[in-house]
Amino acid sequence: MDVAALLAGARERAGSDDYGPDAEAMHEALDVLVRSANEEAALSEQGEMVFAGMIGSLLTRRLQVEQWYAAHPEIADQQIESVLFGLGLPRTGSTALSYLLAQDPAVRNLRVWEASQPTPPPELATEASDPRFLAAQEMMQGLGDMPSELKSMLPSSPDGPSECLEVMNLTFRCDQLNVVAQTPSYGDWVRNCDYGPAYRYHERVLKLLQWRRPPNRWRLKSPAHMFGIEDLDAVYPDAKFVITHRDVTKVIPSVASVETAVVRMYTGTADPRYFGQHCEEAWDIALRRFIAFRDRIGEDRFYDIAFDDLQTDPIGSVRGLYRWLGEDLPPSTAAAMQAWWDTSQGDRGTGGGHRYTPEEFGLDAAELQERFAYYAERFPIARPRSTR
């Protein structure tokens, strides 16, 4: 892959070469990612086509965002009233929680179909017939080829909430790009990079999306925010955080299984032991950064939910969150949340199950427990209920 060719292709598709603010930071990150993929990922011909296509799509989307800002500079005047970020390790119930919160019509979430293609910015009056929504709906109806371990774990719908990853990918400073292929040097770089450009652009995209489609109170989530939590805070200093917690010996092998399946789906091959080690190291870094940040700023902006509690009493867990936020949970919204939960549990039960062992990924439960003991000590609700 050649960076110059990827940039030229995006320029031709978009008819523009203006990448907007922090363009130099975008180019720096892109160079690191492509070099790592070329030198380390051992991509097949098909895998290289997929990887290059992903990069080309991200570059084109960013150019299109900037075209809308150039035509409508008033978008920059949009105000984001409030943001609640969902954090915590992956596989701790954060996706289910985000779907529950998305049933509230009084708040805004980043939906799957608009995250993958933010332009033109959506309009409330026409979004049900928006071709991007219809295309996403058709795509999700044809997910029969998705690996069963992914299908059974990831509730999804075209108008459901997406993680912030697709938006942050526009800056190439996002840990998700490190699990499309085996790119260790990019992984080392992205875990220690300046995330300021990523979060400034994240805010820029949110302003575009809410410009013609309010409300401007957002419910967002991604475990990956913990890597750059200090830089996130600099852009969103009034943000609040809800954190889901689960026994880390269950979490890390599950995440390794997901990452292995994703890379295998994209590139045709993946080393499970590589991703076991990657997950253990990466999420240790993320947790330590998050805990240091939380200890620095105090407890006022954080609300914790145990995985076990969310599974046994989802609406009760959400009620507690709303009380903490100082917001009412109308009966109609609670009923919509319960309906989603009931349907989702049934759908997930037909996915064939998610079966794996830690040993497949070179992991040992006792060693994980020892390495992450600081996490269970800091957050006892992360322990299995019987050991709290």
C-alpha cells in the first residue's frame, strides 16, 4: 500500500483535498498505520484490498465532512449541551447498556448508519427513508456470513447506537484500527499518541450530525476512550461517565475471541495467541490510565454498574443511572427499554453461542487475576457476585 496513492484516490472520489483541522496529525497517524500494515501484517492480496479500501473510505468520508463545513461554516457554532460517555472494559455489558439508553427519545446517540457515513448530515423529517439507513438495514439483514462468535455477542441494528470508533477512525488515532490486522508497531504508537486531534475531530462530527437532527444531549460509548481519557476530558470537560464492570478473567479471553474473529473475517488469518497477549497488555494500559484519571479528578462524574446487576435487573440499573444524572425515566421510555431487552435476549439466544477457552489465546485465568488484582481491589463490583 502506498499512502500517496490512497490520498490521491480519496481526492478523486471526493473532488477535494481539504482534510480540515489537524490534517498534519491525520497524515502522521496514517503513515504509521500503513507502514505497520505493509511491514508486519502479512496481508494476503485480498486482505490488502480490504485494508486499503477501509483507509480509502475513511479518507473520503473526512473530505466530505469538510465539504459540508466549507459550505455551511455555521455548523461550527453548534453547542453540545451534555455528553454521557459509556466506559469500561469490552464485554462488560456496555453495548447492551448503550442500546437501553438509546430507547430514550429525549437524548441523541450515534447511530450505526450515520457513524459509517456522516454526510450528508441527517434530517429528522427524512431519516426513515434516508438511503444510508436503508442500505444499513439491507446489509444487516444479510449478516448470515458473520462468524457465529460475533453474531452471538454483538446486538446490532441500523438505527441502534454505534461506538465512537468510526468517528475517531477519521483521524487514524483509534485502537480499533489495530484490530483489523496484526499491526504491533501501530498498536504501540496509537496507545501512546496524542489523542487531542481525535477528540477535537470527534466533536466536529457530532456538531455536524446534530445540526439538522437534534437533540444536542448525547449518549455515547466506547471502551477505547480509556486510552485517551485525559485528552477526551480536555475537549469535553463537563462530560459524565457510566462504567460497566465484570470479572476480568471472563473479559480478556472474550475480547481476544472477538478480535481474532474480526481479523480472520477481514484478512482470512489471525493468530489467537497474538490477540490474547494484545488484549491483556492493551486493556491493562487502558484501565490504569482510567483509574489514574478518576483518582485525579474525583468521583463526582462517575457512575458504576456491575455486569451481573445489569443482566439480572436491566431497568433497575438504568433507573439508578437516571437518578444519579438527576433525570426522570418516563414510563413509556422504561417500557421501550424493557421491550428492547426482551427482544435482544431472544435474538442473542439464537446465535449459536460464544464458546472458547482462555488457553486458546495463550491466557491463564490465575495469571489474569493476579495481573489485574488492582482493578478488582479498586472496584469490588468487578468481582463475581459470590466473592464480593
